[in-house]
Amino acid sequence: MFLSVFDIFKIGIGPSSSHTVGPMVAASRFLESLRRSPFHAHGLRASLHGSLAFTGVGHATDRAVILGLAGFEPASYDADAAETALVAIRAEHSLTPPGLGPLRFDPEADLEFDYGPPLPGHANGLILMATDAQGDVILKETYYSIGGGFVVTAGELDRDTSPEAEIAVPYPFRSAAQMLEMARSSGKSIAQMKRANEIAHHGYAKLEQGLDRLWQVMSDCIERGLASEGTLPGGLNLRRRAPGLHKALLNERGLNLAPPHSVNDWISTYAMAVNEENAAGGQVVTAPTNGASGVLPAVIRYWLDHIPTAAPSRLPDFFLTAAAIGGLVKTNASISGAEAGCQAEVGSASAMAAAGLAAVMGGTPEQIENAAEIALEHHLGMTCDPVRGLVQVPCIERNGLGAIKAVSAASLALRGDGMHLVPLDACIETMRQTGQDMSHKYKETSLGGLAVNIPNC
């Protein structure tokens, strides 16, 4: 299975890759199917199931589906145009996706939240339908948003196939053990092997331009988050904290008063800046999900701004190494909070960031694998229980702690020789099993944990 760096890192919109980006992508795919269909549609309908229903409003799933059916896509999302379109759709009960003409759609009547049992394929399911002039269904497809913005149809899930599986690459590792063996036999680093795979798929120019774009979007997101004040949407009345933290940290510089551990506050501030932007529906990069999107950019920013030996020219190695680890987790377990809890989101992000940091600080493949394992191991069992279904509490602070763990894991691994007891593959498998055993109450349904023990008003 080859998963590109651009599969693991996608440019999208907040607040959720599985609940916002994925449903919008599914709607876009459905429109493509409708354009190819011999039938002439007069209307559209949709139903949300499982976690998409239970926390859909808090995650803006309803908005994402409506806008996706109107022709909006995550990578080119225009917030102002989207708001204008939503007002018109709700007033006119009609939408006009490109190439299809006006289609009847009343958000109140044609978008259903089904709170019954989830669909059989995954906790995040949605069914999209096109209807004729009499309201009869003429085209219907079931989609699953399986985490990180990845979307599959029910048929694709049953066949367990994807286009990525068919791509031939020079270093096709499916496990950390295979990755390390290929590194030893080839004499290449993890980043070098991943780069060769990406060039075989995308070509050199597209790879370089795409990696530059990823960091630009991440960096811009941090800066917006550090500058934007106010209250986050959704009803919790949660005040943005990153700008105040940043100002306080800047004021301490040069005073010889700050304790050494204040570097952790810098790391948390960078991560929280990203996740506050995500909670506000801003543009973020899935890393590997929106809910965990602050971990990796925070660690990169820490490396660039606080480590004297950091060289921006090494950023591609950071991304490529992190993507290699993310691909292993995605292939062998999950990056979906609705499937395996937050261990699959912030845990995976922390492992990826730890590996990336260890790589750019001169780690061997064995030390890099060790860094990823340490970070993931110490997120095992972490639940996903967002208060009011919003990607805010505990998600925002959790990204800061995930970033701190990533830095600590990389540091511990670099102090060793790469030899350790628990292989990364065993840790990933443990995470998969733990996710299977975890109650659905703690997997992004907001039916347990903090979500029911914190007042929602």
C-alpha cells in the first residue's frame, strides 16, 4: 500500500477532517457520478449516520454536505462565497452545482440525521441520493469518511481496494520492520526512500512544490491563530488563548525570568493557535487529521525557532519521514477518532512529529522508529469525547500536549542507539486492538467522558 505524503497531509477546512472535509469530498464524488449518469436529476437528499449524526452539527457536517453538493471543495474553499451560498440555498431550497443545473434541496427536509445504529462499514457513514421529478431515487451511493479526509464508497470498502494500492514504487514497505530492513539494505534514510516513492508517483517538481505549499499553509495558520482573538463558535463560549499566551511569552524574552520549562508553553501555543483556527473553520492541513492538525506544525515551528541548528532546507525530510510513519498507522490501524478514539488522531500525529523531528536532528532510521513508537505508546487508550461535539474541548489543549510528547519522544530516542523493547509495529497493532475494544461512547460520539460530565451551556 502506497500512501502519498499528499494523502496524509491534505489542505482543507476546519473543524474536522472526518466530519467536515470527508463529507464534502463525498458530496463532490457524488456530483461526479451524477454528471456521468444517464438519468436527469431534479433533487438531492442526504442522510448522516453514526458519529456523523451524533456530532455532525458540532463538526459542521451538515454545512459540509450542503456546500459539497453545491460544488464546493476543501482545497479551494472560499469562506465568503460559502456563506453566501448557504444563505441562498436555505432561502431558495435549491442548489446549482457546476454542470448539473438547479436541483431541489431543502436542508431542513432533505438532510437527515439518523441516530440509529451506524452503517455496517464504518462509524462515519453517509448516504447521498438523487431524485427525479416525482421524488423517486434514481441514483444512490453510500460513503464512509474513514479519517484524515479519506473517503471510500461501500463497494470500495467491501473490496478493500484503492487506487493507492496499485501504485508501483521502489520502496513499498507496509510495516516498520520492512521499512527498517529496506533502509539497512539500501543505505538510504527513511526520507530518502519516501522521496523516491513520491517522485515515482508525482515527479520531482510536483513533490517539491507540494511540500513547500504544505508548510506555507501550516505557517500561515499558526500566524493567524497567534493574531486572532475573540470567542470560538459553537456555544461553549471558549475564548481563544493562543494570542494571549504568545504575548506573555514574548514579554518574558530577554528578562532571564522564564523557567526552562516555558519552552513547553511555546510548543503548546503554536499547537493551540492552529487548533483554534481549525475550531473556527479556518484553513488547516490534516496532519493526519484536522482534530490533530496542530501537533506537527507546532513541532516544526519549535524546531525552526528554538533549535539553533535547524535548517529550513530540511523541512522536506521532516514531512516525508512523518508521512512514512502516518502511512504505516493508516494502513495497519486507523487515524480516525470515530474508529479508534483520540489515540488514532493525536497519538498518530505525535508519532509522526516525533519521527520527523528525530530525522531532521540526525537520527538513524532505528532512532526515528523508536521516537515514533515512544510517542504513540504513551497515547494508547486515549478517548475521543469532545464536549458538545465541538473540536474544542479537550482537543485544542490536547494538541499542545501531543506536541510536547513528540519533542520528548524524539529527544529520548536520540539519546539512545535505536534498540528498544516495543517495536513500532507492535504499538500500532496494540492501538488497533484497543480501538476495537473501546466503547463507542468514547469514539467521537460525545456520548461519554468529558462530553457528558461537562455542562454544555
